[in-house]
Amino acid sequence: MSDLLRFEDFHVGRKFDCGPYHVTKEEIVEFAAEFDPQPHHLDEEAAKSSMLGGLAASGWHVCAIAMRMLADTLILKIANRGGVGSREGRWMKPVRPGDTLRMEIEVVEARASNSRPDVGFVTFDCRIYNAREQVALVSMTPIIGKRSAP
Amino acid sequence: MSDLLRFEDFHVGRKFDCGPYHVTKEEIVEFAAEFDPQPHHLDEEAAKSSMLGGLAASGWHVCAIAMRMLADTLILKIANRGGVGSREGRWMKPVRPGDTLRMEIEVVEARASNSRPDVGFVTFDCRIYNAREQVALVSMTPIIGKRSAP
């Protein structure tokens, strides 16, 4: 387990690349049916006349996809103990069926725990792009084990 | 459509109750397998030795459940045009198999759009409780149509 990335490895400014992740119409509709059953996430015809201008993934689906990209690329290589939350989620552009997403992670904060000497909190800003532009920003703050616990 | 709740109806401090939502082990594992495949969300035995002390839902799953509770109770009664994001997500306590959740929404900000005279941005703080205590806070900012568009 000693080759896992630990708290000390996450200095502010360090970047990681994640993805690609291919988004299908089927999963957009499936997620929406389970968690966000609004017409612009469920139905192509209804979506055309919506502000989104066509079928688009739920913002919470985009957050879940960000977690999946993090998981596939990085999280199982980290001494990760859980997460405390997300300090920001910005859904900037629609995520469409057929989009291939990639994600750039940047460490924006790293803070040792006051109450638990063996862990620290690292905040990642995760910028998600389709082929043309940035579509979302999802912040995450995992709790990460230290290399040298006292 | 005139009986939909509109931007003008969401004054700061107004509250709404959502739920209940019953969380099953099956859906915790299913969500985790798709989006957040970490041992403490997937496997009961592995979870016991984790910081969470037992199987618990992914934080992103809790966010998706919050959206579902909002959808079931309120969103289809709102002139909702989409969402711009979440300014905060706090995963405070584990959400366990068998938990029955409820959610209290409070309007914490309502701001007319500068660029689009027909809509405004309303920020909801959604406090999620199990039978004993608050387990999460999920903020959401839907874009809501105005009653009297110019």
C-alpha cells in the first residue's frame, strides 16, 4: 500500500488528467428517470423547446460522471478515506448525447486535519471539457491519508 | 401553466418539505458500481474497516437523491428552466442502507437575471435528515421563470 499517493503528494497547483468518458443518450435518460425526471433530461422533443435547446444530462449526472472519471484515473491510487463534500458545482454548458468528456483536476487547497493527525483534506477543482469547450466545474474534497502518520 | 410557482413566489426564507425517500442497499451498491466504485460504497465487509464504519452511499448519490426528492415534491410545480449548479455540498454523516430521508428546503437567495428579463436565479439550501440527525446539505440554484415577463 506504500505506493499510494498520500496527502503530502497533493501540493497546490498539481494537476491530473482524467477521462475520456463517452456519454450516451441511454444513460442520460436512465439517470434522469431515476433522479431528475424533468422533460429536458428525458425527452428529445420536449428538450428542443427548452432553454437547453436539446436533450442534455442532468447536472447531478455530470457530477457523478466527474466522480467516475476521478475513480477510473486516480482515486484507487490515492490513500482516500472518503469525502467531505463539494464546495462548488457549475453547470456551464449542456452535456449532450455523444459527447466525449475529459477532465482536468487541479489541487486548489491542501489542509491537514486539526482533529485527526493521520489525514488531511485536499480540494480538487475538476474542469470538465467536451471536444469544444469547458462544460462544467465540479469541486471535490477527499480526505487523504498522510504518508507519515505520527 | 399559470398555476406553476414562479420566481416571484420564492422569497428568501420560504421553506418547503420534501421526502420521504427510502434508501436501499441495492441502490447504494448500484450507484457506486456505476459512478463511485470505492470499497466503502460497494462492499459491506470492506466498509466496516473504513472511516465510514460500514456501507454508506456515495456523496454524489446523496446529491442525486436530493434532486429526486426535490423533483417528487416540488420541481414539476415550478416554472423551472434548468439549473446553473450547486454552490455547496456537505456530506456530514453516512447515509446507510435502510435510512429513510427527508429534506427541508429553504430559499436563501433570489436574484433576477441581468441578461434575461424573463427569469431569475433562486438558491435553495436543502438540508437532508435521516431519522436521527442531519446527514447532508445540498445547495441548488434553479433558473425559474417570472410571473410577469416584460
